[in-house]
Amino acid sequence: MQYLDHIFGYPIPLFLKNLIIGLAAILIGILIKYIIHKSFLLFSRWWNFIIIKSTIKHLQNPVGIFIPLALLDFSISLMDISATNSYSISKTLEIALTATFALILIRVISVLEDYFYLKYDLNKEDNLKERKIRTQLQFVKKFIVALIIVITAAIILLSFESMRRIGAGLLTGVGIGGIIIGFAAQKSLGNLLAGFQIAFTQPIRIDDVLIVEGEWGRVEEITLTYVVISIWDQRRLILPITYFIEKPFQNWTRVSAELLGTVFLYMDYTIPIEPLRQELTRLLTNNPLWDKRVNVVQVTDTNRDGSIEIRFLMSASNSSRAFDLRCIVREAMITFIQTNYPESLPKARLEFKDKFANL
């Protein structure tokens, strides 16, 4: 057995020296990670900024792995090991470092996402700009994360000589292969292009209110391939992203969250209209859901069954408030008519003719 050094007069075995060097590199890396972590905690106390807190939250673990691995990889050059073992260890560490660095990049994107989500908060009365930005951010984040994963996998695979040879062989048939892959991935590419179109032309955005497939709901998530709609009764409607390019749907918040609400009542011809206008004004004035823009009562139709159609039109700052306001007004107006004009409720009229009247 070979001996390279002595301690207290005793020789140190080669494998033990290599082990000491490796452990020392790992411990130094852990110490550096600890110092960086404590420094960021100290900064977070002095400077209450989302970037600091988000950095601690997202990057603490991957950086804590990356630094010791990087120092361990550097320490390989200080060890006295065979070329075969050195190559195997270096290759393993190279793959681990590549994967960890990719994870750090993904977590950096999450830090930036936290910053922009705080800056563009959806909890506003008029959040049109915030929904635009968030829709683009969500799609761009998913695309970049997918791109990082694909590139990382390619770098790891191409680091092996056998995979490079396979890649060189594939290049000779790239023309035919490209055509085959193009046909096979046609739908996936269509989804990806649809995602880009939605992210930047924005027929829908995060938190938009939609009527789609006969359901009322909000856009909860937009991915590279599908859109999640949160239905009002807590169900989730999952639709392919190309749906919103190819098929019609209603977007209630495309330009603004403000919305008009309507209530239709069918009354007898004897109902007086002016008291209904006065009562609607009283109801809306005392209701915080009304945004003070629209307050209209109109007779919009007459029916053959002897009734008239009365439309109560009101406005609200968003669709949820408009729905609640419509329900309140509908219930209150029915109660008002029952109390003050019960004779004007819809009636079914029958007419009897005496066939013996002319005899």
C-alpha cells in the first residue's frame, strides 16, 4: 500500500487522504452555504423586501446542494486516484451539478414570479392590467421551465460519448426524421402556438370571467396545453388551449370587470311602472353592490298571454357583484309588488261566450 503523508509520525493511507479531502470540501461548502443563508436572514430583518424573502424560500435548498457539490468537484483534482475512478466520479458530479444548476435557474424564475405577483396584485377593484401581466408571466414561466428541462436533459445526454455517436447518426436522416416528427408532433406544436397566441393577444386572461360550454366560471390556470376554468360551484372545467382559438365563448371581463345586470319580471297590464322605478332607485341607493352607473326600468315587450315584460337594468363593478345584486333586486321587487300591487301579478284570463245569447 502506498503512503503519501504522515500524521503524528504515522502514515496516512491513500484512500483515507482522498476521503479527508472530499469531506473537507463538503464541509467548507456547507459552511459557505450557512454563511450565505444567515446573511440573507440578516438582510431580511433590515430590508423587508419580497426578493430577499423569496430568495431564502426558493434557493436555500438547491444552493445548499450546489456549493458543496462544486467544491467536491474541484477537490477531485487534489486527490490521488486512478484516471478511471476520477472520470467516473467527475462525470457523476458533472451530471449532479448540471441538474442542480437547472433547478437553481427554475427557482430564480419562481423568485421573479413572486416579485411580479406582489407588484401586480389581483386583489384590486379594477385589475385588468394585472390580469394581462399575470397571464403572460404564467405562460412564459411554464415555457422557460420546460425549455430549461429539455436543454438540461440534452446537455446530460450529450455528455456521454455513446449518445453523441447516436446523435451524429441521426443527423444523416434529419430530413426524413424532421418530417416524421413534424407530423407526429403536429397537435403538440399547435397547442404550443395557441398558447403563445393566447399569452400575447389575450382573448382570455387569468381571473377572467367566462361563459364556456354553458358554464360560468373564472380562468384559474393557463398551461402550455390546457386551460383550467373554476366553475362557480367549485368544479373544474379542463379545456384544450386550442379551444379558445377555434370556438366562440363569452368573456365578461375582456375590456373591463364592470358589468350590467338585468332582472326580468312578467306582470299584468295593470301594473304601474313609475312606482317600480322609484322602488328600484331606493333599493340601489341603499345597496353597496351598486356602482351608481346604470339604473333603468323599461317595459321591453308585451306577450300574447296578457302580460308585459319589465326589465330592471343595474350596474356593478364586477360579475360576482352583479349576480348578487340581481338576486337581491329580483327578490325585493317581487316582495314590493306582492305587498302593494297584488292585483297586478300575472293572471290567466278565460273568456266564456253564451251561445244562446242571440236566440
